[in-house]
Amino acid sequence: MKKLVFILLVFLFACKPQVNYKPRDINWDRDKCELCLMGITDQKYSVQLINEQGKTIWFDDIGCYVNYKGSKDWNKFVGKGIYKSWVGDCETGKWLDAEKANYHVGDDTPMGYGFGAVAAANDSTFDYNTVVERIKEGKTLRDKFMKDKQMGKMKCGAGKCGGNNKEKK
């Protein structure tokens, strides 16, 4: 009997708990974008990233997620581990796998990148990798967004996006 209890205890403590990678609900009063620090305001454009410890961080726009990915902060949060990212469907608000979703351009998104995720591909959508390329090349609606908001150019990517990082013209 003691052997059985010992074996069960060893088995219980040796097993790594399963991480739940299912999408989380937004805590509207406290979840904020990890990159730009803006409060999450619209599930239809937000992104959540879940690491292998089951911790979640948020982004208010796919552009913030793309600029965060591969950064030092990304490496601290995800490292070489397993992760899952979800993006809100811009039509339904349901969660889609962010790196398998299809994206169209032209939406009024929280940080102005202009990409909205949809489940089904069509003639006017891009895959995730194309969206990443377009964001990194500056082929977004962000410049127009910044001009319309009279915010100037903000430095994003390596640092945080915030209203205090305007470039001189």
C-alpha cells in the first residue's frame, strides 16, 4: 500500500500541468496593450498572447502585436516556449487564431494600422505573414491615422508607443 501511495505521489508531482491555451475574457477595467499601454477597448481588433505558463498579455491592435513579436520583452515572456495568440474577428468579435486568420485592410483600428481579422479568405484578404511584412514595411494606414489624430510620428517596435515619443519634423 505504501508503494502505491508513493508511486501516485511521484506521478502527481512529476506531471506538468496542462496549460489552457483557450482565449481569455478581456478585463475591460484593467487589461491594457503590452506595447503601447493603451486600455483594451474593442475585442474586434485586440490580440491576446498566452505563454506556456498560462499567462496572458494583451495588444489593442495587430500592429502592436507584430511590433512586439521578437523583441526582448517577447523573448522574456515567450522565450523559445510554446505560445498561442488570438485576434478578435472584426466582424463578429469571436476569437481567431491570430497567425492563421485572414486580414483585410481599411478598418479604423485602435492604433491605426488598419488590419481587421476575418475567418474566411477572399480576394481582398491577406494571410498573417503578408500582414507582418506590410506592417514592417510601413504599408499600413498608420501614417494617416497619426496625421488625423495630430500625433506626429511615434516610435514603436523596440520601445513602447506613447504620446511622448514624437519625432521632430
